Amino acid sequence: MIDTKEKIIKYFTSGIKDPKNHKIGIEHEKFLFNNKDNKRIDYSKVKEMFAALLEFGWNPILEKRNIIGLKKNGKNITLEPGNQIELSGEKLNHIHDACAESQDYLFELRQVTKKLNISIVSAGFDPISKLNQIPNNPKQRYKLMTEDMPLGGELSLDMMYRTCGTQLNIDYKSEEDFLKKFKVVNSIVPISIALFANSSIVEKKNSNYLSYRSKVWQNTSRGGLPKLFFEDMNFEKYAEFIMNFQILFIQNNENYISGKKYLFKDFMNGNISEIDNRLPNENDLSTHLSTIFTENRLKKYIELRSMDTCGWDCLCAGPAFNIGLLYGNLDETYELISKWEKNKIINAYLEAPQKGFNTQLMGKDLLYWASVLLDLSRKGLNARDILNKNKKNESIFLNHLQKIIDNKTTNADHMINKFSKSEDLRELYDK
């Protein structure tokens, strides 16, 4: 049972791994639209799509006899609130493997979606649909979230039903290593927002944001970038942070109940009468950690969550950029961000969704800092020197980002240009 702070700390400590065993996990979400009417697919279409994917060796994940996802060889496809789908990949050794995994998955997905007349949209925010047009699904937790989330953030439902992101999971070798990595990933959030911006079109119009997704997440319950994260965040401080964080929901046998009246420490103290005052187990702790929607978060690994979903080139580039900094060149990156002021980072974070590279941080714009970080990342990937069959290391995946910086033009800018010229919805679909 998880009934003391020390047990939470022990949970985080159990995530410590030898650097030789450090892995990379990538999660990426996609929007799915019916070709015939440009509307988001409903649950009946999801079931058709999942049934077709079974032919590629996937196995169903059920909740009360409803299919809510698929699994295969350490990978999962999960169903998001508005029927977006997310691939949670295996834990892999390097970007070459991670990129190959994504390629294989997208090949399977495209075979199925083509057959079912479904189009894929790789963007951070749904560019077409109004919120009230998006169908839901029978996944129990989403019913509770739809009711409770708006109470703490005015754009929470937009987050649930109209956003897609790319997440990266990384390991740590010690508590000190976690501390340094966590400080780095929180400090570079504004740069990540600007560099990976890909959500400029909202309801078929230019939103005047480059990453509307990031604006939404800044106004989502349980989200944001807490000032606390810029301190020397050790396992104990993070444990205290999550103990004093409201519970979103509690799974009780096959049912879910709202946790909005309780903090996690209430659960630890046996003060929740709706579940007969039982104490939380490790699964309850894991659920709680995964329902804190900050820009980065700690589980038994660190999860980076600031990148918009984007197309193929960008999909491999985002993880490569971060792995170069965090696995390949942490000390130099940490030294750089240690000179930045907390309040200036937070101001840049708030401005980056709209201003992108023009956002100021420590007297320089984010384009400058993106270029500096890209050089540090490349140095880190070169130092790792992990080669593919063609004797190329992981730095090849940074070419897309170098092009963005050289041209001062993000994926969001391309989206605006492409769509504004013709206002043809097909321009928003993956090719």
C-alpha cells in the first residue's frame, strides 16, 4: 500500500537505471476524419478500424466488453476522448529504432484508414471541427473528466477533444540526474513550443497562434508549468507535490468514481468513504501521476509533453533533439539553462504559443536559443555515435529542425500558407 511519503519516494527511486539501460519511449497522437464529410470518426468507425488492425497482429484491450485500445509486443494503441488515437511505443535503445517503429505503425495505420476511407491529420489541434461536433466513446474515465475538468480550466474540454501531441519518455541514472534533466526539460519548454509549433488553423481559420494547442494546455485544469518545477526538484519534493494534488478519478473494481473532493494524501490516509476507506496501491499511484497534465512530469521516468503532433520528418526530429540534449550532452545543456531566470522562462512560456520564435528570453529571441540548443543536441548525438545500416548516426534526424531554423519557418507557418491559399481541407490531411 502507498500510505507514506517514503513509499512514493521509493517508487521514484525504483525508476533509477544504469545508463547502459537507458531507453527511449515515444507516444504520438493522430486525428482521424471521414473522407466523405470531413468529420471526426465516431466510435463505430473506431471499432471497424481496430478490427482491421487485428490482422496486423494487434490484440484488443477491453473495458466492460468495449474495445478501447490495442496491444502488440510492448506497444499500445489507446483511444483518446474525441477518438484520437495514440501509439505508445516500446522502450527502445536509440532514435533509429524509435523512428522505424513509428514508420511500421504508420504503414499499418495507412493501410487500414485507406480501406475505410479515413484520413489522418497530424496537427497539434483539430483544424476543422467545433467542440460540439466531436463524438465521444464509452471509455469510462472520459465521462468523469468531461464533467470535472472544466471546473479547473476553461479550455479543458478543448484539450481532451481537440488536441494531439507527441511525448517522449526518458530514464534517469540517479536522483541528481533526474534533478538536472527535469530542470532542463522545464526550462526549454518555450523553445519546444516554438520549434514544434503545428496548430495554427482552428475551425478552418487562422487562429493567430502558431501553437494553439499550447495555449489550450495553458488553460487546462491540472496543466501548466509550475514555478516549483524550476527549483532543485528531488524525489521528496515531487512526492509532496503529488500528495497535495487533487485526485481526478479513482478506479474501484470495474468502475470509476470522481476524486474531485480529495487530495492524494486523503487517499493515503484512508479518508475516502466512497471506496470503503481503502488505501491506494501502486496502480492508484500510477494513475494519479498520469492524470497530472503539466508540461513535463515524473513517473518511473520523465515524460516530456510540450511538442505538437506533426508530420513524418518532425516525428523523428523531436525525440532526436531532446535525446541529444538529455542523454548525449546533459552537462553542457544544464550549464546553459542554469543562467536563465525562472520568471523570464515562464513569461516566454506564456508568449511562445502566439509569438513563436519572436518570443524573447534573456535578451534573445527563441530562434537564437533554438539554434544554440540544436547545436548542443547535435554535439550530443555525435557523441553517442549510434549508427544505422548506412553508417549514419542519430544526428541525421535533426536535418528537419535545421531547415526550420535556417528558413525561420515552422510547420505552423507552412500550415497557414498551404491552407490559406486554397482553403481546401484536403491540404490539412497527411499525404
